[in-house]
Amino acid sequence: MSKKKNRLGSSEEILSKIGSRMSSQNSKKKTEDENKNDNSSDKNEEKNNDQQENSSNDEKKETEAVNNSWLDEQKPYRSSFIVKPDMEDNFEDCKRKFRKELRMNLSKQNAIELGWLLLKKLDKEYFSEVKRVSSPDDDLVESLKKIIKEFA
Amino acid sequence: MATIISIVNQKGGVGKTTTTHNLGYALAEKNNKVLLLDLDPQMNLSTTLGIDCYAQKNTIFDVLKDKNLPLGSIIKKTDHNNLDIIPAAFELTGAELEFARKFSSASLLSRSFSNSLKEDYDFILIDCPPSLGILTINALSASDYVIIPMQPEVYGLYGIEMLLSTYEEVQEEVNHDLEIMGVLITMHDARLSLHKEMTEKINEYFKKKVFKTIIKTNTKLKEAQSNNQTVFEYDGRARGAKNYTSLAEEVMEHVEKEE
């Protein structure tokens, strides 16, 4: 009786391991995406309720925000400026990381990106001044260190 | 905004450079603006495109070292209007020593991709070296997707296990959005039962993470390389050209779906 040769040997075992690792990556990403969507839809629902009451106020604020948007003011510098979306969501973590990393050997670009995120989020007078007179291309690390010290 | 794809496998000779070159050309032929980035110190991709890597004033190594040197300044044009390249540099061989394998050095490349540069291209394809060192980690950190070319043989599988660990590490620590676009079966020889059986099993276990396109073994692909050409330029009717056109269509479809 002829027996079929096992050409693949141990390959099938390895394939199965790799396959399950890949699919777990897939499902992990799916769950993350779904959570993100859930959060944003919850936020949207809340927003919709509030919106009816405050529509006129919102319009005012929106116009102000558009006028004061530092991104608009700094348009020429936007090409070299990247802020990861998750930093927007985890602002507190981002702030902590920024403080921690300033004590460590933080690269200039990271400091600038995180610093500009702080400037964008915190509406203090001092920050507005920095926003007005500086650009993401300036060496902001020193002045940002001062800001962090002040608010730490 | 450009979709950045790394072509990665730490095993040598699986078709990373051939895939980067031919996929890039196929995408460019489909009216996409494409930038190829040669991160392999062997410089094969750059040499094939007729660039003398030793004669460059500034190189990708200088960009990684000097934060103020823009990546855009070292881009070279090719004969194809839609296809540009950032050549490799001999100094990349010393990258491991220069930038120790730690995660603070993982974002040197991603940091150098400015938004304006990304807006100039539809696709940026990174040809990675055959290792899982700091250059590959930088490529993964800067990428949206990974394409893993592999021969349907057991040694290729061992490599993928190790690559997955690095991929997971980078995804966890540096680039949460990184995704495997697919495993690309290359150098498939339909006459070999081993290749047929292995391909079936790869499809069974990897499911959607395998490209439907299979790059079949094709002498024209190698002949084209000897002539410093893509298979499209060398013999547009060759099976290799058809395979890479179909791969380009799959890649474009995948990216459009995600958008």
C-alpha cells in the first residue's frame, strides 16, 4: 500500500500558530475600532441633546474658535507638525509623558509636538502669548519647560 | 495623503526588492504618484534604478542622523514620471551601531516624513533590509501597512514567526495603527507539490491576510533585474508583469476600502 508523503512536516503547526496570532491582531484592532466608534456615537448623542439648547451659543463659540485657531494662524508651519490622534484622546497621559520625557532625553521634535498639543488644549493667557509669538519650528523646548514647571 | 507600506521579511532572497520595484512601477502605471525608499544597505533597488549611491552628497543616513535635514531634499527622479526614489546609502550598514536598538530611535524615519511630503505622493513603499534591526523597526514605525513576501517553504515560516514578534512590539510601543496588509507568496513554482500544498495551507490558516495574487516564478523577472529594469519595461507581456499588475490592483482596492 502506498502512503501519501507528508511534504509539509512541521510546517502546518507553525502555520496554525502564525494564523492565530494574525487573527488575534485582527480582532483586537476591530474591538478597538468599535470602541472608538461607540465612544464617538455616545458623545454625538450627548452633543445632539445639548446642541438644541445651546445652538446659538455654540455658533458664537465656533466662530470664535475658527477666528482664534492657532492652526490657521500657523498654517505655514503645519507641514512639519504631526500630532497623533490618540494624544488628543489621552491628553492627561500625554501631559504626564511630556513632563516625564522632559526630564529624560526628549527629542526636540517630540517636545515640540507635545508642547504644541499642550498649547492647543490649555487656554491660559501665558500659552496664548506663546501661541501668538512662536511657531512649531521655533526652539520651544526651553520656554515649554518653563510652562510645565509653572503648571506641574 | 500617502499610504506608507513596508515590504518586510528578515529572510533574504524572498523578493522584497523585486516586489518594491515592480509593485511601485505597477502602481505608478495606474496613475499613482509613488515614492520608493531604499532602506537596504545592499542598495540593490537604488542601483537597479541607475543611482550611484556613493556619489550622493546627502543620504538617508544623514537624514536619520540630522533632524534638520529634510527627507524631501534627497529624493531622486526616475525615468517614470510618477515614480521617485530615496536611494540607500552605504553608511546604513552602520545604522545598528549608530542608533542602538531601542525604541527612542524607532521614530527617526517617521519623524522625517513631513505632511507636505506625504501629500505629494499616493504611495510610499519602503524596501527593508533582511534583518529585524533598527532600520526595519524605523520602517514599521513609519508605515500604515506591512506586506510580507514569502516563499512557500518552511524556512520562510520560521522567519514570519520572528517578524510577527517585532511587528507586535512596534505596534504596541510606537505605531498602534500599523496593520499587516498581507502575506505575498513569491517564487511560487506550480510544478512543485510542496509549493501547491503549502500555498493551500497558508490560505487556510492566514485567511484574509494573504494576497490572492501569487507571484509565480518567472525568468523574465530575473532577466529584467540584470538589465536594471522592471519586468514591465523588459517584457510587459511576461507573467511577472501580469502578477504585479494584479498585486497593485489588490493593494489599491485594500487602501480604498480602508478609507
